[in-house]
Amino acid sequence: MGIETEYGIMIRGSADWNPVSASSLLINAYLGAGGSGAVNDRSTAIAWDFVDETPGADAREYLPPEFAMPPEVETHLVNAVLTNGARYYVDHAHPEISTPECADALSIVRWDRAAELIGVQSMAAANEVLPEGQEMILYKDNSDRKGNAYGTHENYLLDRNLPFGQIVTGATWHFVSRQIFTGSGKVGSELPGVSIRDIPYQLTQRAEHFEEEVGLETTLKRPIVNTRDEPHADSQRYRRLHVIVGDANMSQTATFLKVGTSQMVFAMIEDGAMDLEREFEDPVTALHRVSHDLTLRAPLQLHGGNTITALEIQYDLLEQAEKYTAQRGFDNVGGEEVGKQILSTWGEVLAGLESDPESVAHMVDWVAKRRILNGFRERHDCQWDDSRLRALDLQYHDMRPTKCLANKAGLQKLVSDEDAAWAMTNPPEDTRAYFRGRCLEKFGEHVVAANWDSIVFDVGDDPLRRVPMMEPTRGTAAHVGTLLDESDSVAQLLEKLGG
């Protein structure tokens, strides 16, 4: 699994700043200052290798090209690879950090928090080079509140033999309903003709920006289930489900549940252990309705005339997951310790949301943010259309540590800042990210380019050497740790790999 987060960006004190230039400045300042995870202060020289990028590949092979609108790959913007195995780059008009590949939900939280700390260091480095009176600010959110949304995308490695229709059915069922604990909250609505009196506050920032159930796009006519068929691995064995329908979370628990429950759901679908008989009559309408329903009890229309609530769906999925893991174990969800933590946290949050949402304000972003906003409303006797509430909404996601309201909301921590700081420079040891990160750390001066599934080395007079990494479960510390430790040169490493 992995998470890609596009950060909102602005330069305060400048009237003519450009988001693409600002994003480039931010990343280059971080790399130039030798930020944590930079490769010998020369990360800008290690290019991202676009040779394996195929964003136009569509899982719906029968569709004519005019029905598929793949995103453009921008090869000319800043791209850097870090020693923790992550990618730090400019994506359209945003700085984006993709975590390294992780094998369990708790690892995702650790490297997602490391990405936040990289953002904090990047702001400090950028502010050192900005003119006096200007300040670079990042926001870990998903909407500019003016009709534009930017993504927090999840990625899950799945079995290529799993029929895509089953993925669509199961994923839609989960994605529509999981908003009750993954939503980061938003003041007002961005739907045309909907006023703040109609929707003063809602669960998510992203739901209203989705218009299709299934599709390839990520920026227009966004689909609940994205069909990009770009596995970044052996395409005969795997597919990567590229998920664009989640919010960026400040709560570590919400991030943990977002990926952990999804991993459970996909494991059940792969093993034929999930009920796929029920479907929404209109998934997009259901997605919007869940986001707008603070009671969590709005009936969602199903094919056949029955209704169900998002809370009921999640309770049902939890029950199925408990039965599945009791029979099959936890190997497919990162092991018993993390798997049991997913189940217990899932159940605790659902019970709290059902009885008293305020009881899970330390776990769920939309509840934590609403408590802050309601406190302000009571103190200042103001309505939801007060502009100060929109400012507070945004400030919840402010990445400046002393300004971030999420830091003052009492959110539960699953990962210490010491662990996250370690993850800024070190890769996970149980995926191929370990090989990528260790190669960059030890032989960075010989790395010409890298991407998710290969590294290109320059060994001097010989031709460039590409080392493929098509199997995500190889290249771990157990697999190549000794080999890397015993290689004193890149030539030695390549010789040992060849053997």
C-alpha cells in the first residue's frame, strides 16, 4: 500500500505568486538545504524515471479511447527520490509526497507522518530564500473552498486475476460508507446552487467533487473507482487499485482506519469472502448524501428498493472482517498485531459514532474540527456563514506546527515523532522500498534515475545498468540487507545481484 498527498500551497505576502513555481521552490529549497532523506545533497540530480509510467492504461480494456481521459504526465517538473524510498515532486500545481511502499496500515501512518515532517522542513528551507515579508505555507487538505479539489490518493496491490467488476462492487460499497470515519470535515458546500444554509457543515472535503462511479480521470468527472491500470509491478501477476476518493487526514487514527479497513475489504474480495450482492441505486448520490449527513442515519437507496445507512454498512463489513480473519488469519493485512488493532479500532470508532460522536473526537477529524468550530460559534455567537469559521476550517490543516489547529485538538497519536523522524530518512524494511532507499543512501552518487519498479546505475565506463524491481515483496531487508551491507561499491552490488 501507499499514500500520495498533494498539499495545498500559498506564499503569504506575495501578490503574484504562481503555485507551480512555488511548489518547485519549496522542493528545491528542501533538497538544496540537505533536508532529511536528501541524497548527499544532490537529490535533484537523481531523476524520476518515467519509462514505466502508463497512466493511460485502463482496466476496462473494451472502452474506445474517447471514453478514457488519462492525466497528463509532466516529465519536466521537479522530481526527487528520497532515501526513505519516497517520491517528492511537483504534480500539476501542488507539491506531492508519495510514501514508500508499505505492508501494513501502521507503517502507512509512520511514513505519512514522516511526509508531514518533510513538509515542515521544506517550508523552513523555502522561507530562508524568500524575500523578507513573504512566507511559504502548506496545508494538508483537499479543497480551496472555491470549487477546486486536490487529492490524497491511496494505492493497493491486488491480484491480477481478480475480476475488476468484483473490485468495483466491493470498493464502492466501502468507499461510500467509510466517509463516516475518514472525512476531515468542511464548512459549507461547493455544489452549484447549494448554500451554506442548506449544508452548513459536512463530513468530507472531497465527496462533492465526484461525478462518476467508474472512470479513468482524476481531475475532471472524478470517479469513485478509478480504472488506471498501472501496477508498478509485474503486470501478469498484479494490478494496483488507485484510489482517489479519500480525504487527507490530520488524525493518525483516521489514516490508520482509512487504509487498514480498505486492506481488509480487498483481502476479503480477493478470497471470495465478502458479500457482493448489494449495490447502491446511485453510488454518486449516495456518496454525497453520506457526506452531508451528520446524523450518520440517512437511508441510502439500494437496487431492489431497500435502504441502508452508512453506519450499518460499516458494522456489516466489520462483522465480515472478524469472521474472515478468524478463519484465514491476518497474513493479508500485515500480521496479527496490526490486524487485531484494525478490528478493535474499527469497532471502537463505530460504537462511538453511533452513541455519541463527540466521544471519538480524538480519533475522527470531522468530529474534532466540528468541536473547535462549535466552540468558536458559542464564544462569539456567530452563524455558519461567518467567514472566520472558513478560516478556522483551513487552519485545522495548516502545516506550521504552531498554527495548526489539529495539533491543539487532542488527536490520538499512533506513531511518535521520534519514529516519524526516523522514517524521514529510512525506508520500510519489509517491502522493495528498502532496496531503493538503501541504494540511494549508500550509492546515491551512482544512481542516475529511479522509479517504483527499477533503479538505473552508472558504473563508470560500462553502459548504464537498470536493476528491475518488479516484485514488491522482494528487495526487503531480509532479502537483500546482507548483500547491501557486504557491497563496498556499486560494481560489487551489481555483481552480487547478477549472481
